[in-house]
Amino acid sequence: MFVEVTTEEHITTVVSLAGEIWTEHYTPIIGKAQVEYMLDRFQSKEAVTGQLRSGCRYFLIEEENCCIGYFAVQPKGDELFLSKIYFTAPMRCKGYGRKAVQFLESLAKECGFRKITLTVNKNNADSIKAYEKIGFKNLGSVIQDIGGGFVMDDYRMEKTI
């Protein structure tokens, strides 16, 4: 179900999924211009390759030999930061997020981390509810300038494992 991204083909799949998912899900939340900017800056082939080189780990999520989403994690001090977790529209609300987080809990424990953290857009209400349902706590607001005149206006969430 979870395949670590290690090849050019995997990276191409991540970039393709990102374009599909981000355009569909985030355009109503943050607008087309910011989605395009973020895809280019954070989810292009070059960006993903650079993230992998700097210690970020990406995983494709597969179901019946079909890629239905992906996630990425990176160590940050004593925590495992879930920097991305995305599913195609038809695969949301079907328990895959819970399975991915269970996998991440095992990964975090193996690596000696005691918590998983993430940030989520304040207007992404369905995702916030899903994170809370599986044990994440909202730690408050965080606003990051990402360049190009854009900011990420998020909540920071944490799950102790």
C-alpha cells in the first residue's frame, strides 16, 4: 500500500498527483495563483528531487495497483513532520488517511520520534476534522511567508505516539 519514492518514475507520479489534487482541492481555498505558485515551488520534479536529497521521504499510496495519493515526512528535532498528505478526490473519507497515519506512527517509533506534527490550512475544515478524529491536537496558528506575495495561514497540529 505504501511505496517509498526512490525512482524518477515515482517522482513523476508524485508531480502528476500533486497537479491533479492541489488544483481540485486547494483552488477554492487559496486561489489559482497561489496553487500554481506552490506547485511550481514545492511539487515540481526539481523541488521533489531536492527535498528527497535533503532528507525528506515521500511515499506513494497505492490501492489495487493504482496510485491514489502520496505523503511526505521529514525529521524535525524530536518529531516527525508530516509535510504533505494528499488523496485523489474519490479516495477521501475512506479510511486511507487513518491507515497512512498508522504507518507513520510505526515509522516514527522505529526512528525514535515520540510525536508527529503537521500544518494544515485554517480553511481546510474537512482535513482539520479528519486529523482531530485520529488524535491530532490543534496547537494554534502559524503563518509562513512562502514568497511570491503568498503566505501559508495554517494551524499546527500534533499527535503524541
